[in-house]
Amino acid sequence: MRVLLIKTSSLGDVIHTLPALTDAMGALPGIQFDWVVEEGFAEIPTWHPAVANVIPVAIRRWRKNLWQTLKNGEWRQFKRRLRDTRYDLVIDAQGLLKSAWLTRYVKAPIAGLDKTSAREPMAARFYDRPHAVARGQHAVERLRQLFAQALGYQVPAGLGNYGLDRSHLLTATNDAPFVLFLHGTTWDTKHWPELYWRQLAERMIGQGFEVRLPWGNPAEKARAERIADGLDNAVVLPKLNLAGVARVLASAQGCVAVDTGLGHLAAALDVPTLSLFGPTNPGLTGAYGRSQVHLAADYPACAPCLQKKCTYRPTPEDQRQVDTEREWPMCFTRLNPERVANQLGALLLAKEHP
């Protein structure tokens, strides 16, 4: 059986789809998927054994220069690739109008979330086989249920398996044990205070760990350098692609992450990870897997607010208790470095003594 899967972005959403592929591969031996995914994430599907071909799209880039896209033939080539391949089924696992639109170019039945389940209900109009999947569940479990309904099997019991082989990422080294700080994220409100990262680095180094800091853009690099400044065992890594970050993660004792796609990559690679949530809710999209611990801010005024910009105004009492210039947003003051270090220590100890 050959299935076209459409799940274009984001990094976390792409990673959340992997356990559903593992379920399908176990239930239907020989099934193969071709996966339509944004070009920036095209490497990830190649790591799963159920994926035969990856079909990159560049919707984000194409939107910025529509005329150039039509002129250079990229869009035409993409459509031809979908039309020229025979599929038994298409699964739109994104549930958006932009993903549903891509299904128009495939001559096969189309499955997806029904109008009560999809993020954008209008997308369901494109599907021949809409399926109901209850909201309020973690994204991984919703995708596992969608695939099971679309392909006709029961969801396996227990935690989903990402199906990734870590062995090809591991390299034989004599490096000191290290923890990785995944400090970069998109929303301003998701950033754990830089002061806290610095204090946590000092604590972990004091416990005999090296701290390594990846980065993906100039702002993240500058932050990493400030966190590491003057600390002998804090290392700012060179710029890495996803495969490079995956190799570092596979060798780490553990990591600390904010709500970021790389945190989901750590979970997929079974790396013990402590994830910090301020404005967002880990129950729906938190890192999924074994050895994954979520610390969610329980600030009574607003968290989780699900807002990209913080609108909270500090009270005089707030200003007496914390440095509101450096400890912001306020919800993260509930997750101070001492609490995070204690929880991380327990997580690393559990890894050593399962």
C-alpha cells in the first residue's frame, strides 16, 4: 500500500506525526509513505523506515514571491510529481486549508479530520473520508487515531513509538557528560529569562556537567554567548543543521528546553528532557515520550495565556520580589533556576538508575 502523507510544518508538528507512521508500519506490513513537507524540515521524514520518498514544498518561500515561483517552474514541477504517482490513499494530517489545497493534485481518495476536529473546519470539504478525532488530547495521540481510522486498524496500546534509530547518530567520544540548553524559540513570551539560563548553567557546571548551547540565528547566538561568557565549561556550539543538532542531542545526558521544536526532537530521540512552559499548555503539545518532564508556570494572573505578546503589568509587589527588567515574563518566575536545577538533577539521576 502506498500512501501520500501531507504534513508540511512546523518542526514540532512534523515530529509529532512519526509515532503514527510506526503504528501503521506495525499494523500493515509493507506500507510505504511519501511525505509532503516544508523544505526546511525535509530531513526528518527520511529518518523513519516507513517513508519511501520525501516531497519538499516551499509554501512559506513561495508565498513571499508568487510571480517568481510561477516563472521558475517550481510549482509546476511539484504538481506534476503528485499527479504522476499512483497512490492508494492521501492523508492530510495538517487539517488546514493550505494543506487541503495540495490534495487537489492527487488522484486518490483523501482522508483527513472532519469539520469538528480540524484546526480549520473548511479544510474538511476537500476530503472524501473525513474522520472525527476528539479534541483536548495530545497532538501525537490525535494523529495516531487519525491514521488508525484512515487505514483501518486499532491504535496500539501504550505510548507511541517515534521509530527512530539513534545508533547512526551516536559517535564514540570521550567527551565529559554534558547537558544541552535549548534556549531558542519563536514567541517572545516563551523565552525563559536569560538571567535564569546563566544561573542554571553555573549550577550544572558546579555539579560536574558541561553545558552546550546551540543556536539558529544571530539573536540566539548572541544569547548563547552571553549565557556562556566567562564560564569554562559552557560551550557555544557552531551553527548546526537539524542532523547536526540531532547528533549532539543523541549524546547528551539530558537537556533543558523551552517550548520549541528542538524540544520535540529531543523527545523523539529519547533524550531525558525538562521542558519549561509559561504561556503555553504542555498537555496538548508538550514534548511526548519517555523521560519527558514538563514544568508549567502556574502564575495565577494569566498563565497559560497562549499569547505571543505579554500584556501583564507588574504590580508594586511584583517589583519588590523580582527584578522585572531581567526576570520576565512574570509567569516564568514560578520556574526559577533552583527549582529547575533540582528537577533536572532528579531526571538525570533517574536515567542513571532506571
